[in-house]
Amino acid sequence: LRSLPLSASAVKFEDCQRSREVGFVSSDPSFSVRPDGSVYTEQEVANLSEPIQFMVTARGLHDPHIWETTVKLALAGHLHPLPLTKIGFEEMLSRVWESQPRVIKFSRRHQRGSSANSLRRQKRDWVIPPINVPENSRGPFPHMLVRIRSDQDKDVGIRYSITGAGADQPPSGIYNIDPISGNMFVTQPLDREERASFHLRAHAVDMNGNKVENPIDLYIYVIDMNDNRPEFQNQVYNGSVAEGSKPGSSVMQVTATDSDDSTTANGMVRYRILSQTPHSPIPNMFTINSETGDIVTVAAGLDREKVSQYTIIVQATDMEGNLNFGLSNTATALISITDINDNPPELTVRTFSGEVPENKVNVVVTNLTVVDRDQPHSPNWNAVYRIVSGDPSGHFTIRTNPITNEGMLTVVKPVDFEMNRAFMLTVVVSNQAHLASGIQSSLQSTAGVTISVQDVNEPPVFPVNPKTIRFEEGVPAGTTLTVFAAQDPDHFIHQIVRYSKLSDPANWLKINRTNGQITTMALLDRESMYVKNNMYEATFLAYDNGSPQASGTGTLQIYLIDVNDNAPVLIPKEAQICERARPNSRINITASDADAEPNVGPFVFELPSFPASIRRNWTISRLSGDYAQLRLRIPYLEAGVYVIPVIVSDSGNPPLSNRSMIRIKVCPCDNNGDCSATGAVAAAGLGTGAIIAILICIIILLKGMVLLFVVWMKRREKERQAKPLLIDPEDDVRDNILKYDEEGGGEEDQDYDLSQLQQPESLDHIISKPTGVRRVDERPVIAESQYPVRPSMPHPGDIGDFINDGLRAADNDPTAPPYDSLLVFDYEGSGSTAGSVSSLNSTSSGDQDYDYLNDWGPRFKKLADLYGGGEDD
């Protein structure tokens, strides 16, 4: 009978009218009661002579009361359940605990004896039932669960203990046992969501700690209560479904979890839809699978153009969805209706019109407006325009405006009013995406477009542009070359075309302004710098008299045929050769001709017959058509420079000849055939006598320069002796070596009064002095005289004149202080603590003789006049 249901007549509590709203708990772990009241076996049940009896407790989902009954099971017969009686929640918990086995004894093992009279059947061991403890109990605590005892407690003193998680291991302290009485207690409320079961072991030892009984296993199960609401994984779910979907189309799935026991009704979640917004087209467009949470459509009629999003409120309820006993929670499901191409684009009018000027491109003729109710800026909405008829030459195209979805009819190839005055186009509009299945194109997806071409004044056109003509160079001025006429495309308007010259680099041509006839004004020269690859180009302008005036340009290309009008020129112009004829002593010559084939080479080189010395000394031998060799005919020719005429003729018809000169330096050569340095000089035209004459002139010139230098030195010495110096020549330091390594007498020589050098803060004390009183060591405050600029470094011979000029300037300047004009210092203080030097009086009695100053010369005349009482007194 393992895991099999019992007899069908014994599986239902018939007094329960709403059995799916009741939870059952069995006190015997060998049996379990399902939420629907079915009783099942959990393990093998032996053939017992007595019925098995256990208690079943029933509790409503949201009812604080419980019901209980006793169940008796036998291997045969039927169950007769007793009527349920209603009791309170506290009493239910008390009865659940009281229904536990009150005393648990240690198992005893009886072995069969060895003697014959002791042979008997072994007694069946106790099956220790699990201990059931409801979660969230309100106490009081500690609450007794069971009593553990040993059969030997009457003989010896026993001490009881429990071990395991919840007792002496984390979480410790939840269970304890009285060591003497063996009463086991729970000390606090339990939470099944934290821990659903405990496995403990009970021990019995004597007073000395010796084991008396083998340990027994205690299994404690926490009975689940519906104390947790279902929780959605998200508060807002987003899903989508295409418009026009058939009923049963999957939309999305919502999921809620319940922390309670999922094997009982407490953790069994059921879903339902509470509301739908909006209620279009019907209030119940969607349904939800109550067990899986899958949301599907239940009706047709989803249209994004009418309703683009639905808001669904979904409720999750435990206790298998029982609204009376279960706990509930809600979440929001947002269902977006995705677009399909179920609306073809429609043009707003059946006929469009526009105008376009001729010869214009990239011009928008008209805008084609369209209406599409599908999702904007999506492939279902984006319009694609096509021209199906009326434009065989491809003058027009239609581009889609990505913002407005309008079709821009644009000219991509110029139209000509004289050929087509109007166009009648047929256009069709569609979407980038194909229409949904079953959707037909609209008649309004096709429209006609009328385009009128506007006539404009077109410029004259040269039929052949550029126009190429061929002429021989050298045609005289006034020659008519061609008629370069233009045509006016405006056939329906009579207009006059006039011509003018636009570009003529060499100014060779002119054009008749009425008929376009081209004539020459100068000689055409193929060798001109303006001719490239025998081609000369000129540009002309043709314009009409329309309004506004229009003009066109044409290019005339003149291919100039070469004539033999340029004589060849000898190359090179200079060369050198050894004075003695040697096998390798020869000059290679060629010619250059500005003409083209066949008026150039092969060239003919020859020496003139006059003077006769040319052909006597030189000879020319032909190497190829363009090259020849010039060499000495005689064994030796004196070194020098020779100008040799050579006649060069081309191969034109008739040929042209040119007498060219080549300058040849004849020089002595070394063993390698190269001109030596002496020979090069000689070859330059200077003989030995000329070189000696030049050297003599150089020597004479050097002697003259030396003589002039000696005369100048003697004259200077005389001037120095005739003009005495102011000082003794022995004391003159200009020609002496001075010694500057003396560094003073030490610190005692440097005790200076620096207060005399301070800058004054103002000049009031000077300006306020009375007239006539003046410090000679202070800077005057009146305007000073401007002296003429003198050279800062006078010539040493003019030192006397320099001193006289300075003395004269000091005498004539009333503002100058009476100190040497060669030592003029800037203002350096606001006053002197020593007072003015004018306060110092001479101690002389006045009888001192200063006449000896007159003997010092004219330079001390002023000093002698001041102290000697001379003629200036």
C-alpha cells in the first residue's frame, strides 16, 4: 500500500461542502491528507490486527477556527469520519500540540535466547512519529512539546539532553530539554519560510555520564500557515501583439511567487484579470491562464489605428485562487498593439499640376501629398512613388520627403519647350513594406500629374563646338579662315544674333559681329608660344537681343601646318680642342631647328670657302643625319681662341641655310687630352709678353703704395711735434701701459657718507631760495641751453681744440655750474650736510702772487685773469 490512495469511499470528508477551501494536517506521518481531502499512505503499512488511528485537523483559509476529527484505518472496511466541530484558533493550536505523543521512550531491543525455552518472537520497536509545530504561534513560551524518558529511570538516575541544529547548534536555543524530567520545549515562534524542519537527537546518560540508551532521532516539522502574499517579479509588465491577431494569440506572461509551502494551498498561486482599459472593442479582449500567467487574446478586432495600447490589471491569489481565504496582490500589464501594413497609402487628390522652366534641372515641379494611417516613420508608412507612364525619356523622378512623406516631383533631365510644351504623367504610390495579407490596394493610390513647360530665352548655340580648321602658318593678315556662326534655339521667336571675340591670346583674329566670319589680323606663326601641339585656340561669344539677353560661347581651334620658315642654328656655341691633332681631339656639333618634320634634319654642315684659312686648318666629317665632327686638318695650331663659321642647312623644300659661328679654344693638352692651366690662360688670348707686363704694373703699384704710406707717417710725426700737449709727455697715458690691479687700502677707505647721493623728494627747497644765492653742487632748475652736438670721440690730435670749445661753451652758459664740463654729473641728493662750498673763505691775505699762471700758456689764460688781476679786471 505504498503511495497508493485508499478506498474511494474513504477519501472524502463528506461533511465539507467546500473541501478545496480547507487545509488538512495529519498527526501520523505515515499518512497525509491532500487539499481535496484524499488520504494517502506515505510508507508501507504492515498488516495490523488493530485499526490505525490518527487525528486530522482542518483549517479554513481565512478562518481563525479549526476543525478536527479522528480517523481509523484498517486493511479492510470503510472509514466513518466523525462530524467536525468548530473551535477557536488558540484551541486548535493547543490541540495540535496536545495531539502529539506525550511521551517518547527509548526503543528496547530483545534478542532471542540461546536456550530452547527462551525462544520467542521479538517485540516490535516503536516508530517515533515526527513532531509537528505550527509556525507563528503566539505562545506562551517555552511550550512543552514531548517528554523523553527511558525505561531504566526507575533503576538509575537518568540525565536527558538533545543535540543538533536548533538545540546546541545554530540556530541554537530554539529547543531545550529538562535534563531530569525529559520534558522538551520550544522557546520561540517558528517561521517555516526560514526553516521548515529540524533534526535533533535525544540522549540518556547516567549520573556518571555513561550512556544508558542509544540516541533516538527526533524530526520536527514546522506546519505552514498562509502568512505570505504572492509577489510579482515586476510591478509593470510590457508586452505586445500585432493588430488583427486571431483569438488565442500569445501576448505575454506574468509571474508571481509565494514564499509559503508550494505543495499546499498556501503557496499555490492563481491568476485572473481584474480590469482592461480601454473597453474597445469589447471589455474582455484578453484572458489569462490561471496557473501559468500566460495572457492571450480571446477576441478579434485589435486595431492599432483605434487603440494602440491596453492596460491590464492582473491579480495573483494564493490558496489556489480562493478569494475568501487566499492572500492577493496585483500588477499592471501594458500591452502595445504593433502595426501591420493594413492601410494602403492614398493620394489626397486625383490630379496634380505644376510648371517647370526649360533647361533647368533639380527643380521641384510639385509635391504629391499622401495619407497613410499606419505607424508614422515606419516601413508600413513610408511612401514610395513611381512614374508609370508619360515620361519615356526619364526627365522626371519622385523623391520622398522623409519628414512629411510627400513625393517631390523633380526634374533630373532638362526639358525643351520647343520639343515638349507639356507632360501628362501617371504616378503610383505604395509603401516600403508589402500590404498585409488580405489587404487590397486603394484606387486612390494612383493619380495623374500635369506639367507645363515654360519657355525661356535660350542662348545661341554653336552647332560644332569646338570647331577645328587647318591652315598653313604664315598666311597673311586679312585672310578669311572660316565662318563661325551660331544658331538660336528659340525657333518661335525671331531674334538677332551678334558675335564678339572673347579670348585671342596672340591677337591674331577678328570676327564679323553680324555673320561670324573669322579673318586674320596678323601672320600666323606655328612656332609662337601661344601654339600648343600645332593648335591655336580662340574663344568667341554669340549673344541675342532677347530679354533677358542670353549668350553662348564657342571655341575655334586652328591647326597650323608647318612651313620651312626657320633656319637651323648650330650647337654648341663654344668648344675647346688641343693644339696638336690627336685621334680623340675633335668637336661634335649638331643643329636646332624650330620647324617640324619634314623641315628639320637631316642637316648639312659645311665650312665656307672664304677665308681660305678655314678650310685649310679645319675639316668637318658627317656622323649621322643630325650630327657631324669638327677637327683640325693640320697637325698643329697655335694656342688661342678661334671663331669658325659653319654653314648649316635643313631638309626643307626649299632648304634654309644659316651661317653660324662656333668659338673654339685651342690649348696645349696633357697626356689625357685635357687643357693645362697655362694653356687655358694662353687660350684665353694673353701671350707671355702681356703676362709679364701685367706683373710689372702690379710691382710698380705696390711700391707706390709703400712710398705714400711712409710720406704720410712722416707728416704726421711733424704735426705731433709742432703741436705741444697739455701735459708732460712722460705723464701722457695714451701710449703707456696702465696697471689697474690696485684694490685700495681696505675697509677704512670705504667709510663713505652715502646720504649725499640720495634722490630728493622734491625741488621746492631749491626753487624757494632767494635770487643770487645758488648752490654750485646742485642741478639748476631753469631751462638749460642746448649745445651743438660734438663728436663723442675726438681725434687725439685735436684735443686742444676740443678743450677750448668746451671752455667757451661753459663761459657762455649762465646756468652751468662751475665745474669741469667734461665731468657733468646728474643730480644726486636733496642737500648736503656739509653746507655750501661757497661758505669756505680763503685764508690768504691777498698778497700771494699768481702771475706765474701767465707762463702756462694760452690755455690757462682764464685762470691767470681770475687770480692774477690781469687785463680783464
